[in-house]
Amino acid sequence: MHNAIVHNLPEGGTVRVTTSVRAGTVVLAVENTGVPLSPELISTLTEPFQRGTERLRTHHAGVGLGLAIVETITRAHDGTLALAPLTGGGLRVTVELPQVAGSGDGRPARALPSP
């Protein structure tokens, strides 16, 4: 969420967060308005210590770990992370995780096994 806000349009930008359940998975998607992003740039966004300021020459502080951490956590839970540019600018970040037994049916979810 922080990256979606920080790397958004300076005025009139929006951030949209959605959740959904698909067959056997749960999905979290975050998208923002922003500058147009090339596929080459998007392929680097999960590299640790590659700050947005170095990629886009913006004035935002950070150390470049946000999406690297998201990717690591997603993988640790057997999920997938997808980054996609939006038409007209901005980015959609989608995290898809396996649904655990008990989620969504009123019963307590079981703990995930340790990696």
C-alpha cells in the first residue's frame, strides 16, 4: 500500500485495493495511477535495494525493499506475485495465495506448515 501511494500521481491519483476468492486461492490486488511503466522496468521492481528513485528519478525516500519483501513472503506461502502495467500509467500488484482449510467457512484456519 505504501508503494502504491508514494509512487502515484502527485495530484488526483488513486489507489485501489481488492480481495477475492478463486478456486482454492485468495487474491489481493493493489493498483495505482502513476507514470507509464515499461515491461523492462517492471521486471526489476522486486529486486532488493533498487529504489524507485533510481528507476524513476522521483523524490521519494526508501531503500527499495517493499516489493522484494512482498515477493519473499508470497513465495514462502506457496503463492504467486504478478506485476502488470496499467494502460495510461500505474501498476497492478497481485498476490495469490493458497486458501487454507477452514478459511471462509466459519471454522478456524489451520496453521501453515513451517517452510
